[in-house]
Amino acid sequence: MGRNLYEKTNRGCACLLAVGTLLLSTGCQVDIAGQTLPSPFYHDDDIQYFPHGPEFMLSREAAAMEAYKAERALDPDRQP
């Protein structure tokens, strides 16, 4: 009986070791101390392309404010 228990324990440890090895070798992104570290397969990932946009994101709002200021400058007696 002792030998059978010893064999089961060895088999269980081997299975746990195999599962642990599989989990560690799969490669996934992890977050350590605020840094997102890539998976080991990041060289094989698809490249995502984001085209450059305007540097100043509020261009329409700035244009509206400039138009409002120009309108106010033409008619200084007008109250808001």
C-alpha cells in the first residue's frame, strides 16, 4: 500500500509540474508595477496602424471661439 501511495504522489507531482510548465510557457501579457509587459509572441502579433491625426484636438472649438471673439469685436455694445 505504501508503494502505491508513493507512485500516486509522484504521478500527481509530475502532473502539477506539467500543468505549471504549460501555464508558464503559454505567454500572455502581464501587468507588473504599472507596466504592461508583452507576451513572448509579440513579434508575431498583427501590426495595428493608426494614422496621424491633428495635434490639436479642439480645432473646431478654437475656431468657434475665434469667430465669437471676431463677432464681439465688430459689435462692442452687444451684451452676452
